[in-house]
Amino acid sequence: MQHLLQVISTVCLQEDGEIKIEYEVVKETGPEHDKTYEVVVKANNKILGQGVGKSKKEAEHFCSASS
């Protein structure tokens, strides 16, 4: 996952010199004890990937793998 973030950073840096990479939880479903999270990864407010997981960290991992 760290390698992917470096690639995203490099691409965005080449575009305009500044990068802002962030993960955003866009949806939470299920009861408190069994939530599912949907997360998107953005670079300079451009969505590059999306993932779903049983934890925010797992969703972020799948998100990075999909971009």
C-alpha cells in the first residue's frame, strides 16, 4: 500500500506541484458491533479508488489496491 501512495504522490506532483492524498469514509452500514465501511482515496480531490471492508483500515487497504 505504501508503494501505491508513493506512485499516486508522484503522479499528482507531476501534474501541479502540490499533492493532498486523503481517505474518506463515504458510507457506513450495519449495526455498531458489525459495521461495514466504504472508503474512497482521493488525490487533490480526485477520486482514484474505492474499497469496502469490516474496518476502516481494511477498506483503505482495498481502496488503495483498487486504484
